[in-house]
Amino acid sequence: MPKAYVFTRDGGPETEALVEVERPRPGPGEILIAVRAAGVNPVDWKLREGLRRPGDAERVYPVVFGSEAAGVVEEVGEGVAGFAVGDEVFGNTVTGGYAQYALLRAGVSAHKPAEVSFVAAATLPVAAATAYDGLRQLDLPAGATVLITGAGGGVGAAGVQIARAFGLRVVGVSSEGKKDFVESLGAVHVPSGPGWTERARAAAPDGVDGVYDLVGGDVLTEAAGLLTDRSKLITAGAAPQDVEELGGQRVARARTTAVLDAVARLVAQGDLDPHVTRTFPLEQAGEALRAVEDGHARGKIVIEVAG
């Protein structure tokens, strides 16, 4: 039987295990892939701790970790068009990606370009697609200045690069320890912490035209004060009601094949580097998750699954 890395109940790392599971069968609108790589994201351990997303079905344990994966199509479900057995694809998972086999939603999957590795493709559906959606929602013209909070994180690093590809000037807010990394992506770095908005004003004396917030809380409130047009305030770090009170909006996730195609093209063109800093085999999925959960990872962590 195929293997998967799961959590057996809500809680901490003690609930995790590598187990044998039934091979999934694709339902209508789904494709089954033999996983080659799976991205590791903070939401993975947050779901283990009990996070419930809007629209989630009642949880049935064990739950396989992982929200994004890349691999080779093994089966296609009823009503699926555009995908065939043997295709190399990536997308958002129905069943978790930390496994030898996973189900993807065909409508949130895309063909992997030959120039893009499975490892790189597995990082795109969550962080890069979220960054892309928010920047498209801001709809700033080339030459405008966008400020991105949390610029040193997974979504932030993708956001800086995508914004640069869109022709925007980027001011990136992050910890001092990530200064070199943020600057290497093409942003003007502003250290986070008390007084960061004054430092941002100094870095962008003509003002900022849009803000993409990835932190929330007080940082979101302070960032709003940098804008004259609050409709150009987008957040992926706060609840809708929190940003709406400030005149802004929560990022509207498109979750489409078209968005995945777009971010994959940016990788193929050399405009977006997922910055995968470490890979782990499936047998060490717990270590991969700790690297993200501990908060010290720089760049993306990926689990590779042997073919």
C-alpha cells in the first residue's frame, strides 16, 4: 500500500505519523497523481492544530498533510478535460500532498512546463498564486510603488518578484535579518519593528500607491496610514472584517488553472525563483514540517517523493 504522512487527531507533532493508506480514486473533476514533490506551508501545521477553513467538510482522521503538489497523472475522473495519464502537472490538493499518491482538483491544476522542475512547481499553488492574485487585485500600473509587508516570507518573496515582473517598484518590509534576502529579490528593504512606517516614508518619499499586507494586526493598521486611496490596501494576513474597517479588502483568491499557468510561465522565464532552500524525502516529512513550524526557514521547503 502507498505511504502518506498524516496527523491522527488535532494537536502537536505527537499526532503525526508515516502510515500506509488506500490509494485514492478520483471523483468527478479530479485527477490522481503519483506525487513527485509537495510544498510545505505554515497552513499545514495550523490545520493539524485545529484550524478549520470556511467550507471544510467534517474532518475524518487520519488526515494527510499538504495543500500543494506536483507529479504525474495516473487517473482522471469523470468530466475532466485537458489532462491525460502521463501528463506532468501541479496544483492544489484534495487529499494531502505528503504522500505517494494525491488527488488534485482539475480546475486548480495546470500542466508543468518542461523548464520547471517538479520541486519548483510544487511550491507555486499556495504562496506564488496568493502573491499573484493580490497583485492583480491591486491592479497598479507599471512604474507605481507597492509596499509589501512580510516580504521575507513565502508569499512575500514571491510577491516581490512578481511585482517586479509587473514593472512595479517594491518596498519590502521584513526583519533586519532578512534584509539581504529581500534586497536580492529587487525590493528596497525597510526593517520591521517600531517606527517602520517612518522608515517606509523615507524609502518612498513620493508615497506608496498600494499595499499588499501579509502580516495583519497592528502592521496592517499602520500600513493603511501610508495610503491616500484605501481601496489599494489588500491583505492576506488579516480577516475580511479587519481590513474592511480600514477601507481595504481581503485578497480574493482566483484558484484557477490560468493563474497557475501564469506563475509557472514566470518561473520558466526566469522572473520568479521559488527559492527552495531545502528538500526532504517523504520519510523525513516531520523534519520538513518542523523546519517551517519553527519559523526559521528562509525560502521554501519541499518534500520529494521517489518515483
